[in-house]
Amino acid sequence: MSATRRDFLKTLGGVALCALPRGARADHSAGGGLSPQNDWCSAGDRGQRLFVPGDRGFLGRLVLDEETLTLRAAVLKPGGAAPRGLTQAYVARFRGREYVNPTLVLHPGQRVRVELVNAIGEATIVHWHGLTVDTHNDGGGTVVAAPGEHYAYDFQVKNRGALYWYHPHPHGLTAGQAYRGMFGLLEIADADEEKLRAALDLTPGKSEIPLVLQDRRARTAYATTDADRMHGFLGNSVLVNGSRCPYLDVSTRVYRFRVLNASNARTYRLGWRTGSGKVVPFTLIGNDGGLLPAPRICDEAFLATAERLDLLLDLSDLSVGDTLFLDTRPFDPMHMEMASGAVAIDHAAMGHGAAASDPRAEHAAHGGSFAEGAARVLLQLRVRKKVAYVAKVPAQLSSPARVDASHASERPLRLGFAKGRWRINDRVFAMGETPIEVARDSVETWLIRNYFNSMPHAMHLHGFNFEVLERQTSPDPIAALKVDDRGRLATDLGRKDTVLVWPGESVKIVLDFACPFPGAQTYMFHCHNLEHEDGGMMLGVKLS
């Protein structure tokens, strides 16, 4: 082991290794997993260079100041800056540069003014996912911009440094608009972020690279079946930053990858390996709400829809010509909706009647060969240059404020399925209703229980982030990844705005409802499987 590699690991002394299920370090070519290298691309497909966002164009980094940004929700013309297959996007022109789904670069305390122009043929609105804003600026869908109309946002950045994102949120239309291409990154840089970049010599676009995952079907049109609405819309290929079957040429140094799952419904089990199948650990440094207090070495991590993963990958010990692969590894997706007769009967309420076919078979037929939980290579790294690199990962990354839960009241929330609809507390969304009422400046714990015959649900709350306190009765594959005696995963640490709850599992979170905005405020709590959200698996939350 080289001195550089030893130094890198020495800085993490005492950091817990994320647990793996027994046998998970075996070569993934066995047991229905991945073959060493020839599964990276299909036969005859040489792949393409990973698209890395620059200072303009698709996902281009746009450093926003006090000037108002006009963001146009538009139908795209073929052959433009957006990847093939995306038909709608947010288009902007700023200081002579054109952007498609710009990455907005902000800093804490900054005033942000954005004017949304709706140039698509249906109502839309922008939700700033993860940001602390008032109801008017949240874009929760209670107010939308009709075709041809404008909507003005004006808010101050109150969040710490992290990778957030933005996407549509008109009720009943969210999934289709997001799938067609309306999503973008939102990067907030604070002092902790700048210290990390300086310590590791990280440069956005070169050694710090976003990875936006979105699975797609061969046909570009978004049209759902009953099975899609039940399970979520799954594609048969995965794009990374809009690139299919991508590779990235790298040097022997530390790289930072900031991963967003922008898929409508798919969960990924992410991990790195060599071409021979040997697992390569990575260093988890952050998630939805920014940098963790301290780094953790992990072998893999689940990433649900809307979640973010911030990781470091040390390539300093590799040689020119070596390759690494980012996979989604095989796992049981735990789609257990047909486990009981009651759920099967509910399909009659969806208009199928007694002769309805198993929706899982219908879903597989429409989704192609890439079922949820199946293995797939997402990205290849090719070592092309040997460089001298000496840097140490800071032992402390950040000091996020903790929420005092000692006097919190507990609110139970149940996730389930009845009468053809996914539900929260046996209710579906109704515009104007706020079944969850919270006292301003209170602290609550929410115990989110998912029925055993359900499926995984990625639960997101607008306007507030939270801490995961514990996981209870987790399925064995999830429990095997726990990093503490409260059943938490490495990705549960720090602050979150979206949490995946598996069938049969209960997840307890704590929320501080301190609210700096005057008057009553209304937000949304929903599943971020977008087909579930559009179908009504969402409740209004009112602060007063």
C-alpha cells in the first residue's frame, strides 16, 4: 500500500465500516450478479464519454446573484443541448449564456429571485426540493402557473451547504413532466464546503462531478399502465447525466461524486468494483442535507428516488490502464403488494375486474428486461493519468445543529394500500385539506410505519429537514447494513429531507418546526415515487 493510500485511510481512523450482508464481498459475477466487464455495454456498443456539466448548456453551472433569473419551462427542439430523449426542460439565458436545466449555485443568506415562464401545454410549478422557504415559494402545487402564465419566486437561502434540486410539482402531472426532462441541480456552498474543497483540491467539473441518475424506456412518450401507477414507472436503461453507457477518464487522485436519483420510481443499490469483481470501498461524506459530521467508509448504499449521496473515491493507488465500475447491485425490491388476498382484491377497484392479470407481469413487460432490483453497470472509470496527489480527508466535516427530541410529541403515520390507491394514514390527497396540523416552533417525532405487504416508499417532507432517530423491524438485507444499535444506515446520519421506508419497517424521525415565516404555512408530505405522489399518496401539512 502506498504512503498516500495509508495516509488517506489513517485520517479515517476509528470510522466505522458500513456493514455488508454476508458474502457481499464476493465477485459479483456469481449468483446472478454482474460479469466482470462485458456487461458495461451491450454487444457492439462502445459507450460514450460521461457528460460533465460545464458553465453553460445542459446542467451548466449558473452562479446566481441578486439578478432575477427567468426560467422557461419549455418544449425542446430535437438536436439541442439536452440529451436525446428529453422533450421538456427548464431553459434559461443568463449573461449571454444559454442553459438547459441549469445547476443553480447559491450561498447561505443570498436572496433568490426566479421568474418561471410556463411555455408547455399544461399547468406546472417548480418545487425547490429540500429548501426552507415559505408556502408561496415552495411550489407544492396548491398554486400553479397555467400555460402561458408566469410565477414569481423571491426567497432567501436559509439552508446549509448541500446538493439540493428542483423539479415540477403540479398535482397529477409531476411524474410525466419530471420524466420528460424537467429537473435541475441546486448547489449551496458554505464555509464547510469550501474547507473540504481546499483540503482535497476539489474543482467542480473536474474532480468534483455530479452524477444524475434517471432510468428511461426506449420510447420517449410518458404513458402509464395500471402496473406503472401501482409500482412506479421503471425504464429499461439508465442515463447518467443524460449519457447512456458512459465512461470517464480519470487520474490517480481523490474524486468527489455527488449523486442524485432523479428517477421516477427506481431505487439503486450503489457500489464500486474492479473489473475482476472486487468490491472497492468509498468514503461517504454527505447526503440530502449536506456534509456528515465525520466521514464513513462504505461498501455500498441504497439510494431512493430524490435522495442524494455525496462520496469520495480514492484512486491514488491505481495504475494507468485500470478500470473501476459503478454498479447498481442486485437486491430484492420487496414489491410485496400481492402477498395478501386483500391487496389482490383491491385491483378490481382499479377497473380490471376479476380477470385482471398480475400487475407485476404487466409491469415487467412494459419496463423491459431491467426489473427493479436487477444488476446493471452505470459508469466506467478509466485511469488514464498518473499524478502526484497527497491530501487528507478531514476527520470532522461539519457540525450540524442537533434537534432536541427529549420533549417531542410523537405522531404515527401509516403507509398502505386500499381501494386501488396508495395511502398515508388511510387517506389520499385532497386539494385544500391539511390532515397533519403542527404547532409552530414545536418539535415532533414521526413514526412512519410501512405495512409488510406494501413496497418501499421514499417519504419526503417539504420545507423542513429532519434527523433519522432509528429504524425498527427492518428487513434482514437492510438490517445487515446498520451502523449503530438504533438500526440506522450510514445514509441516515446527518440531516435528511427524504427517507426510504421498506415493507414491514418503521422509521422514526425528529423534526424541528421552527418557522421564520409569518402567518399559516402549508407544506406537503408524500411518497417520492412520482406515480404514487400523483396518485394521491400525499397529505397537506399546516403550521399555525
